[in-house]
Amino acid sequence: MLISKYSAPDFDPYGDNRSDEPNTLWPAPVADGPVSATVALPGSKSLTARELVLAALADAPSLLRAPLHSRDSANMVEALRALGVGIDEKPGAGAFGADFLVTPAEELLGSTTIECGQAGTVMRFVPPIAGLALGPTMFDADDSARGRPMGAIISALRSLGVDVNDDGRGSLPFTVHGTGRVAGGPVEVDASSSSQFVSALLLSASRFENGLDLTHSGDRLPSLPHIEMTIAALAARGVTVESPETGRWIVAPGTIAARDVDIEPDLSNAAPFLAAAVVTGGTVTITGWPESTTQVGADLAELLPLFGATVTREGDRLTVTGPDRPHGVQLDLSTGGELAPALVAIAALADGPSEITGIGHIRHHETDRLAALAAEINGLGGAVTESEDGLRIDPQPLHGGVWRSYEDHRMATAGAIVGLAVPGVEIENVATTAKTLPQFTQLWTGMLQGGIAPRD
């Protein structure tokens, strides 16, 4: 076992991961040999969300080139439009949809309802903006998302002078009563369940009258690279985030500069395609891979070799070649929890046991991903046991069966990985992948046919 302490059908292009036919099953394609493909991917979900928010709060219009078009990004676009922000689609050079021209509102206006869908970025990033708007803004979401943790952002906004009515639930639905201003200043937040609480406040902080002095009060802070992504996006627009000590961030009041931005491909969405190379002993190349990035998915270049894969880089092309059979691993994945479903799927097909820890926070994602992964792999004959903070995977001969997606895009793609090596896997509601990758089934079958044209 390799040991590494790691801490570092056609769909609407906007998609909807709620299937009208929840029992619809998609037969996961089986690889009849090592895959060999070049794959191009749409823009990053995380970067698209952050740049939309910053462009909405900027001092002039911004152009976002090659943004993600998915259900999550559509929810963000509609949320910002509801507050008065102008977002127009413009022809672009990207292969996956139009560019976004974002024109900030002269005055943000509430008196509206925002549907968050399943998008954590919308339900957490937009409430601070609603505090800057005039009038009440109600936030709601899919039934399955109403239980996601929201108490931290609600209590933080109250501490910053914003009136929020949640009827004591600490979850959706709730209403932000905006007055056109947020006092800002010092605030504590427990972001143990999601780093999005920190990013949500940092993104709007410079628009608060007294800026922000934010302290994380919890014992741990998962997915730190996402906060680093937020800080980098702010810096590129002239907003400095000082961090005098671990778990504390200070932002002075000021303006957010307009900026035209090229959105990188989504490297976390590269995970299932690169995993396909690992589990089939094949070769997959991802085009448009950035030279440097704050995306968590970049860590795949270091993680996949632990399973026995070879990773090479040539220009903006990253290539993974898999071993005869993946090896078992031991990983602390606390900084990259969103990669866990793909890595657990690989581990279920490995030549030895694996233990992946540091991912207790993914119980609070679109579903309890630890319980869901254990249930679905075990349902196919596997042996996965849960701990408070992770999973132990003891590979067993697997058989076909139904793989439930739980309306979770990464659960659906994890099932597709397993299905490459296990005949008879049927994925329930594969349309849930439209949350971040509406083209998933086309890209997946295209990969098995030898590849897709490179990203423009």
C-alpha cells in the first residue's frame, strides 16, 4: 500500500439535476480495453461563481470568457439578475457556450425570491450581496438542499448588522432584509462544515462600510484551496486580503475593479475522465490544463501516481496513463474533498485496501457522500466502512446493479467510473451531472470512442 499524507441523451446547456423520471436508469458504458482519448472540458464551476459575484460588485462591466454553463451557474446568473445586475450572453470563442458580459447595478434591489437549486455557491455567496440591496430577498432551494448547513452565514450576517429571518432553523428558506448597506467589521464564523462561509464573506467584504475582520472559530477548516482561490480572484481585482494569523482575514473597505477574465477548464470535472485511464490501464489527455491555478483539481497530478498512474505534462495538455491495476492508497484528503468520490471509485477497483481520511465535511455536500459512497459500492458487492472522517475500502469482486446518485453530480460520475470495469452498473438519474457538467454523458461516451476535439 502506498502511503501519502496529502494536505495540499442531450441536456439543456443550463441543465437541471432534478429528473422528471427519478427512476430513469443509465447503463454505464463498460470499457472493452484501455481507454485512449483526448478530452476537453467546460469552465470551472468555482471560478465562474466567484467571477460572477465579483463582476456584479465591480466598478464597471466585466467580460467572463468561456464560463461554465450548467445548472449551478444558471442559478447564480439568475440570482444576480434578480438583484438588478445585468448579465448578457455574448458570442465567444469557447466550445461550450457564450461569454458573459456582467454590468453592475447602479443600485442593488431586493424584493425578490432567489432559487438556489443545489448550488452551495448561490445559497452562501449571494446573501451578503442581498444585504447590500434595498428590500427583502428570500432564499430557497431544492428540497434535498434545504438541510445543508447555513447557520454560519446567517449568524455572521446578523453580527455584521444584517437582519435575517430564518424562523430559527439555521437553514433554507430564509429572508435577508437588505437596507442598501452592511456595516461590516469584526465577525467570527465556524466554517468547519464548509469553506464557502469564509469565501462568501470575503467576496463582498470590500463593499461593507467598515470592511471585514473575519476569524474562523472552528477546530478545522476544510478545502482551504477554495479560500485561496477566492483571495487570488480578489487580488486580481485590486482587493487585498490580509491574513495576520492562521484563520483570520482582514479586508479594508474599497472598490472592486472591473476585469475581463478567461475562465479555466474545470479540473475537478477532469477527475472521472483521468480516473478512467487509471482503472482501465489506458491513457487520457485533458486539454487546456493551466500552468498554475488555485483549483483543487490540479492536485490530481500528484494524487493519481499514488494509485500507480503516470502523469506527464506538455504545454497545456496533461496526460494520465494507468497501471495494469490501480494500487491501494492511504490519503489525507482534507484539502481536496470534492475529489473524493472519484478517488474512492478507483480504490474500489484497486489491488489492495485503501483508507481516505480528512473528508468528514463531505457529509454536508449535496448528500452525505461518505454514507452514499459506502452504500453504493457495498450494494455492488464491495466492502467499504465509514469512519467519522473518511472511508476504508477493501476491494472485492463487484457485480452489476443500480447505482443511486442521490441528486449528486459527483456520485453519478463515481458510478460511471465503477461501471467502466463492472458490467451491468445502471446509474439512477445521471441527469444530475447537469449541475456542473451538462455534457457528461456525451463526453463520457466520446472518451470511450477515442476522444473529443480540443477546447478552443
